[in-house]
Amino acid sequence: MISYRATLDVPEHTLAFVCRVLAAHRTRVDRRPWQRAATVYVQAVMVLRWFRNGTDVAALARDARVSMATAYRYLHEGIDVIAARAPDLHDVLAHGIESGWEHVSLDGTLIASSRCRERSDTGHDVWYSGKHRRHGGNVQVLTDPTGYPVWVSDVEPGSVHDITAAHRHGVLGALYAAAAGGMPTLADKGYTGAGIGVHTPVKGHHLDADTRCRNTILSALRAPAERANALLKTRWKALQRINLCPWKIGAIIAAALVLLHLQAPAR
């Protein structure tokens, strides 16, 4: 085995933020923080390496000179501490209305996962998405008019449809209120029937000219939102495939959103 020098493509102020929130967490929950196996800095680097490169936990443990159990514990702790700083949906929508956003866009994305063995009462694999033909978790992503992600929901199993996931997490009710305040929501056909203020294309093959024109305009306005999921998954490669418990996906993508906003805040 050989060793070499490496550089982590993460701004220093992001590392400083993670160190700060981890230190505050240790002060709050540890009775003997000086007995930790690794410093706050080492733990922060471990967490950021995992998010940025999807580094194997065994490699993180070896480089930090801690056990595998400690590495997993530090990783889970770091994810939860960062995710706790994720923006609230109602705060995001209020900010959008105050800032004069023309609209927001809602879209679902599948975060692939390798550990999915949960069965429904009918025997179906609840984490398998028939739409994407792979296992993973369904997460709802809200974007501003430029397509920048501003909020993410908690996770639902991959077999859950987008509109059902939005209902379960109270997204649609918040969007109704935002629409009443002058900021509608644009979504794809998977949200058909979502309700007042959520605009979706009309389904069908034999549509009149006005309806086709409306669908084209909606698609053009929604186009920037397609980059949101790609932005999260390319910047934080851990999101391309999660090897932890799939129920952890919600906290993971919330933490990834916090880290993304540290590097490029929403307008």
C-alpha cells in the first residue's frame, strides 16, 4: 500500500462551518469531549470527503486512524448535525414571495441506494422504483426560477409516486398558500391533480392549439429546474449511490443542500 498527498475540492469556509457546528454539537452532547478518538477537524474532513467524492468508509477510517465503527458513527453524526441546518419549507416560500420570485418549480428525484430489502404487505420491494428501474429513495426538490435548489423533502421509498410523496410531507399545502401570495408552482405531469396553484402540462395526444401552446410555455419555464438534481448529484458524488440505510437519504440530501448553499447561496 502506498500513500500520497491529496487535495479536497471544498472551500475552506465550508470546512470551517462544518468544524464549527461539530464542535458546538460535541460541547452540547459530550460529557468528556477530550476522549474522542479524533478531533473536530479530522471528523469534518471525513464527512466532507464522503460527500464530495463518495469515499469508501473503510478508506476514511484508515486515513483518520479510527475503527470502522467509529468512522460510521462520526459520518452519521456529521450528516445529522449539518442536516439540522437545512432551510424550512415555509421560510423558503416566504423568502421567495418577499424577493419577488415569479414561480418555484417542484420535481422529484431518485437517490440510488444499494441497501434495500424492505417488503410491503403485498410482497413488493418498496424501495424499487418502477419508473427508474432501480432501487433508491424518492426526494422532492424545490427550486427557484433559475433552477437552483432551495429546499428538499425527507425521503420516501422509491416505489412512492411524486405526488404521493409531496402529500405526505405537507408540500402541497404550503405551495397552495404561496400561490395565494402570488407565487405559483410549476411541476411535471407526475403532479397532475395536485391542486390550486400547482401548474402541470395537460396530458393527451390530440390537444388543441391553445393547450399545446400552454404546455410548451410551462415546459420552457420549468427547463432550468432540470439542472437542480444534476447540480446536487455532481457536486456531492455521495448522492449518486447511497450505501447507508436508505432511510438516511433524507438527512443526507438535506446536508448536501446546506453544503451547496455555503458555496453558492440562493438569490
